[in-house]
Amino acid sequence: MTAPQKINPRLKILIPVVRGLAKILGKDYEVNLHDVSMPEHSLVLCENGYVTGRSEGGPMTDFGLFMLQSEEYQNKDGIYNYLAKNNRGELIKCSCIFIRDENEKTIAFLCINYDLKKAIAAQELIESLVKVDMGKIEQYPENFDPPSDQSGKFPEPVRESFAQDLEEVMGDSLAQAKRRIGKPLQYLTKPEKKQVIKELHDKGFFLLKGAVDTLAAEMGNTKFTIYAYIRDIQKKQ
């Protein structure tokens, strides 16, 4: 592949770098080489120029001129990952590496501009996929404990048992009750049993067929005693 015309001999070593980066990074990355000695037409090599709409022979940008002039940038290696807009008003992420000679004089800019359209679309898609609205279920009492690995990124998830059968649903609810109270249900005092029954009632446990018999066996009471506790809770509510 032939070199561009009228390129500074000192910059020819960067031609395969520019072209290689463009191939490695892909078509959404524009890779440019600017010869700063001729700012009116500094763009001596431009790969994937459709990102900004430029082509070889174009002038240096106003920000490029500012960096050349400003003392602030004289001792920097470059400036990286800043936002700008292309000639169509679209967001691009830009980086500029300062190329210096043996006397530390800036002789070129190696610039990489990334078209953010696809990344922004992907971000919007991901945000829509992980969007949650915990406020709608804020009264449901069960949360995971300990916190999930994603703690800080998402609200704490509710504990929802995706059981395979009815027995597993009831067993999980009773296991949670026993974990909270810290002892088998048959050893609870009468007030403690009432509290557990109230919690299970509020969670809809007794909507399940056979729930009263299952709880009676766990607590060592008759099902009639459990029904009596439930009626008392319902009257108070």
C-alpha cells in the first residue's frame, strides 16, 4: 500500500500504525494523523473518515489549534476519552496522542474518534432490560439475606420462591418463619405462635390447600386451634 502524498518523512513510520488501528478497532473508529506544521491542511491520513465527515487534506480542528497554542498541553502525552460532536451533531468519544520529536517538540497528533451511536443504543437497551420498580411492591416483607452480589447496583430483591410443587411452597414459608424466630415452631409460646400465624396469614399462606394441617403438625396443635387463631386475627384486622 502506497503512502499518502506530501507526508512529512518523519511521520511515515506512523502510517501502518494508523491503518492498523483502524482495522483492529473497526469501522466505528476514525483514526487520523495530523501534521501540526501545516494546520491549514494538517490531516495527512484519515481512516474511516465518515465518523466525522472529514478526509485527507482537511484542516486541524479549533480544539487542536488550542492544544498546540496552550501551555497547559505542552507537557502532556495527550488527552483521552473526551466527548465532542461530529458534523452531524452526533456524539463521539475522542482521544488525541501528541507525537514529539527528539527535541520534545510536537510534530503530529494521532487522533482516534469513536462513533457512540451503537454504544448509546446498547446502553439504552440494557437500561430498559434491567429497569426495576421496587416501589410497587414495597409492602412485601421478604428480602434476601445476605445481600446479593450485585448490592449497590440494584435495590435489594424480594425473596420469591419459584417452587416446583405445593409442598415446596409451604415448606419454604415455614422455613423462613423458623429462621426468623430461631427455634422450631412446636416450642413457641402462645403469643409467638399467634405472631407467626399472623405473618403467614398476611403473606397468603393459608390460601394454599392443606396449609392449616401442615402448620398444625409443625406447631403441635390441632387444626381447630390454628383456625381459632386465624379467626382472631381476621377479626382484629
